Amino acid sequence: MKELLRSTDPTIMAFASALLEGEDIDCFQMDVNMSILEGGIGIFPRRMMVREEDYDNAVRVMRDNEIPLGK
């Protein structure tokens, strides 16, 4: 797995997940539990992971939809 996206905004993460699923690219959000424990104040970013073989296509999808990768 390779990190595609990092964000503290849950709406960006949800939108990115929907876009990737629409392109048949599997993704997994990491650090979700940490962001829940913080109480939703946005200190800890979530990370979106994709398979290495899907990474280039996933980056293209994010750029085409103007989603900042947050790295």
C-alpha cells in the first residue's frame, strides 16, 4: 500500500473514496480511530492508501478533480 492523500477534512476523504471507487481503485483510510479520539478538532490527519499498482491512476483521478494530496 502507498499513501495517496493526507487530510484532516473528512469531506475530502469521503469524496476521494467515492471517486476512487468509481474508477475501480481500492482504497483504505488509515488513522480514522485517531481522528475520532481527538474529538473531531482536526489535529490528526487521515491517510488514504492505495495499492502500488493503482497509485499512478489514483493520482490522476485526484488531480483531475483538483483534490490536494496534502503531502
